[in-house]
Amino acid sequence: MSASSMAIDLSEKRVRNYAAKYFGAEPETILLEALTPDASTRKYYRISTGDKPAETLIVSLYPTPFNPQSSTYLDVTHLFAEAGLPVPKVVDVAGTEGIITQEDLGDESLAKWMGQADAAQSNAMLNKAIEFIAQIQAASDLAFSSGSVASTLAFDEDKLGWELNYFFDHFFGSYRHDNLSEDESAAIKADLQSIAAELAARPRVLTHRDYHAMNLMVDHNGELRIIDHQDARMGPVTYDLVPILVERRLVPADESWVEAQQNYFLQARENLGLPRLDLEDFRYEFHLMTVQRQLKAVGTFSYQTGVMGRGEYYEKYIKSSVATVLRAMDKPGMKEYFALRKKLESL
């Protein structure tokens, strides 16, 4: 048996034994379904018993035991729930077993759901997703007053720079295997650091941190729900809006459509009493955030393709993501970023 197969067997044994205790059933009666995570170190399982197959729950299995008091997932779940955001209900925590159990939202991500919905339904659900971003930002003060871990973390220059270096290492290295000269590497990294520094200096609000259509679920009642929120932190006002509008597309999003969604977001903020933003400055930040966020996404897609061998899921997004970066770089007021632009255009 391979090491990976042994690890799977041990993980499933841990979950099966936990579920047996939780349901008060024999381990062999537990129904176990392994769920494929996106790009996570956690493993997810759907559990139920043969006696009550309709009663299903989702187990998040962590690599090691943890202290619930220091769990970022539980902390941010509490914060978002207190802010009225629709996160999954936590039904049990077994820190010594490395397990958090929550309600089962089903298998319908927003991305999957929109692929089957008509235009009117899709627009309505996207509007709801955009409203949630404004609602997350409205919870910024709550994050600080409650002492949430999210208020202590930020997209500062180090964090943004780390993400861009991740792009550099895995796009040019793991994926493309480019043989860059020392001077070319230094010039591209200087451009990347300049992007990180400028974004780090922008005003910050509470962000989800990975707000794309695979991290939003349409539950059994047809309601939109938020998942994968444990890495929430303070960041630029456009940080969550960029991925929901432009990320993971096979062709770059229509620009007039993007501007319409931006306008909807600005109105959603005002409806919640948040300060009005200068439109020109907001759109400039959106373009700069697009460059950073899309390069970070390309780094993830490249790592998953070149290192993890999961190109069938991720490689298809790389070309359009690079095209979206180049389009954003062409917007008025953007700096030249000559070395980075030249290299991306040459591809």
C-alpha cells in the first residue's frame, strides 16, 4: 500500500470512529463520503448512519489536534454569524481529534449553480454575493471590538509580497520552468514588490480573503451561503470584489459588465451606511487589486498544475488570468511595471 493510500485510510478511520461516537452507532454502520477540497490542507467528509441516511453532516478533518480557543475557523465563524452573515452552523467541535463538524449545505457551489441558472436568476444571486461583501466590510468595527483574530491580521506589504513571490516561484518556475536571468528576475520582483507596497498603503476593511464562486454555496433551500472564511483579515476595499467578478474565467470578464457590478457594490455599501468612495480612486484600486489578486491566483493554478498534478482543474484558467492582468495594467493611471509587463506580454 502506498503512503498516500495509508494516509487516506488513517484519515477515514479517524472520521469513522468520531462519527460512531457522535451518532452513538457502530463504526461499520457509518456512511462516509470523501469530498474533494479546493486547495486546502484540510480534508472534508460527509457523514451519516445507515439508520438515518438523510441526517448528514460535514466533517472538516485537520492534520493534527487543535485548541478550539485558538481556532481561526471558529473565531471567524462566530464573527461572521454575529454580523448576520450566512456561514455554516457548527454542530460539534472535537479539538483533540482535529475535527470540526458543521451542517451539510449540499454540493452546489455558486459557480456550479450559475452554470445551470438563467440570466435573471444568476444576476439576482450575484447581487446577493456582492451585498455580502458590503456586509462583511460593515463588520470591520465588530471585528476589532470583539477581538477577533481577523482584526489582528492584514494584507500588509509582507503578506501581499509573499503572494506575489508565490506567483513568481510557481508560474515562472514550477509551471513554465523559465530560465530567467538574474537581472530579469530582479526587475520583475521589484515590480511585484511595488504593487504590494502600494496596495498595502490603501485603507483597510474586513475581507473574506478568498471570495470566489467556489467558496459560496447554494444550500438545499436555495439560499446563498459563505464558506472557507477562516483566513479573513483586513485589506483593501476591492479585495473581495475582484475574485467574484474576474477570477476563474476561461475568457476575461466583459468590462462594461464589471463596471455595472462595481456600481452595484458601491450602492450596497451606501445602503449599509458605509462611507461613500471616490469612484475614480475606487476603480484605480480595483485595477491594481486585479493585477495582484490575479497574479496570486495564477501562482495557485501553477502550483496545483506543476507541483500537485491537478492541471485538469486549474491549468485552463492561467491564460485568461494573465490576459486579465495585462488588461488591468493598461488602465489609466497605472504604473508601467515594465519588466513584469514585458515578460507577460512575451508569453
